[in-house]
Amino acid sequence: MNSGTPFLSAHASAADWQAAAGEIVRQFNSITPAYRLGFLYVTDHFSAYLEEISIFLRETLGVPHWVGTVGFGVCTTAQEYFDAPAIVAMVAPVSEDSFRIFKGVSEDITSITETHKEWLSSPFPPLTVVHGDPRNHKVGDLISEISNATEGFLVGGLTAAEENFMQIADNATDGGLSGVMFSSDKVTVQAGLTQGCSPIGDTHQVTAADENMLIELDGRPALDVFKEDIGDVLAHDLQRVGGYIFAALPVTGTDTGDYLVRNLIGIDPESGVVAVGEYVSAGDRIMFCRRDHDSAVTDMQRMLVDIKKRTNNSLLRAGLYFSCCARGPNQFGDDSDELKMITEELGEFPLVGFFANGEISNNRLYGHTGVLTVFL
């Protein structure tokens, strides 16, 4: 990476993509040949034109490589765009040998391990920025396989769109995973994860289950345990738990109390079964959690302080932020409060990202989280 050349970011909102992309070009002004890679995120309003936008930026700016996707919202330094036609872009002064772009990872990861076999033989494990298609039920397993095969760290998110689940990895693609791998000896980063839901009650052992249905917890009907955890008020009106109460699966082998949040799919008062958005088996551990503003703000602040410590208060060159589409104005406030927290704690630096249908950190697919990666 050229440490003397800054990352550059731009953002624009307009009724048509040509006007928004033109404003992006105007903000970038003149781009030197040092910029070899760009990140591009658009809101769902422009999802059908993502390929045209990437071609326009590549040809107009002269930046040869682009990766990106679509989100229900997009974000940049201290600002987010939700429910509006918008584009955010960032260009990186990285050398061609410091990164590799991949795509077409839908059934297995051979398009990474075989195509980039020689590059991956380096003793330095890569940081991989991943964009995924939520329609592919294998994405969770593929994320884990990439992590194991490369021995590297993954960050990213799943496309969030109504119809056009497009990604850019030099060219348009969809249906699986795509993105860019950075060599860790040439590109230095730090990353953090923040949860948007806080646990309630104890951690329980699954003692009977069928696929995604919790039948018994701790040897008792799952619904009885669930009602005890959520309290009398909600227990007497289960219609109110939707979008507020979730299941959480503790991550084994972690010393940070990490957990994966999954939606509640259904509740059967007659059988006492609680269905969740993940397959579970007897012996698994599970807890319930609630989504609220205060816990999200508190954990966001914790993550930012931790990143600040790990970067030794250094000036940050750039950042990527992947947040759940249920966060942003839906949880933090409608004045870009989530993005402003980053700037208030870490200072101003070029940053882009999007509000996703699932967030990727290390080797797992999360929900209701924010994943921040900073370049040093």
C-alpha cells in the first residue's frame, strides 16, 4: 500500500444514477494511477444499474478494479442514506500484487483456492472482504470454508435488495460470494464487531429439538422457559415479541461472550414449541435476547473504544462498515447517529459501507450486528 497516498471517498444522492455517479466523479476530481481498487455500494433504488455504474466509474476515473453490492441503506463518513437513491464509493491506493478479486463462489470455494493458489501460498493470511447473496443457503458454510482454507479473517455482508441481488467483482455477479482478498503483509487493518441485541435470562441447554424447532430447554417445554426469560408482560401477549425478542446461539471457543442472533420464526402455545431461524440439536446452548436502542449504543461504544486502543490512537486511513439493515435509523436514530458515533470516537476518515441482510465477521454469518474494519 502506498502510505503517502490517501484513500478517497465520495457519496451522492440523486433521482437517476447518471446524476449521482457524475457527482461521485466530481468529488473525486483527478485520480492518479496509484488507485487500483474501488469499493462501490448503492441503495436498492439503483440495484438494477449497479453494473452500469461500475463501468462508468471504471472508465471515467481510470480505477481498474471494483467490488461492491446493494444495500437497503448505504453509509459514508458520519452519514447514511436510507430509503433514498444513493451511491457511496471509495478508492484505495493499493498495489496490484496486494489484492486478489474473486467471484462465483456458490457451491464450493475452488474458484478461490485454485485460481489464487500461488498468491495464497504466502505465509501472510489475507483479510477478505466478502459480499454474499442471501438467497444461497450455503453462504454460511462457504464463509467458514474460506476462512479455514485461507487461515484469514473475513468481513462483509449479504446483499439487501427487493429484487436485484447484484454484486460487483470487476464484473457483475450474483448467486454466491464475491469480494477481494488483501495480503496482510501489505495492507494493515483492525476489525471489530458490535452486537445490537443484549441477552436476557440464562443460557439454556437444548434437550429436545427437531430441525429449527426448540421442543425442550433444560428438560422443560421450550415455551415455558421462553416465557420466564421474557417476563410476565410479554409472556401474556406473545404478539409483541416479534422484532423485539430473538434467539442467540453462544459461539463456542470464544472468550468474549460472542453469540449469533437468529430470528424467532414461530411459537406454538399448544405444543410449547419455539421455532428459530437456525437448525438446533440436543446438547446445543441457546439464550434469548432483546433488541433495544440503549444496549446497541452501549456495545457500539465498547467496540469503538476497543478499536481505538488496538490502533494506539493512530490516525486511521480508511474504513469499511457493514451494519444490519435493522440498525441505522431503525435502532440508533434518523440523523445518521450510528455513523456519527464512529466519527466522534475515532475521528474523520474516508469510510463506506452498506446496511446488509446479514453481516460477516471472521468465519461466521451474524445478524443485528455492525462490523467495522479500519485501514492503518
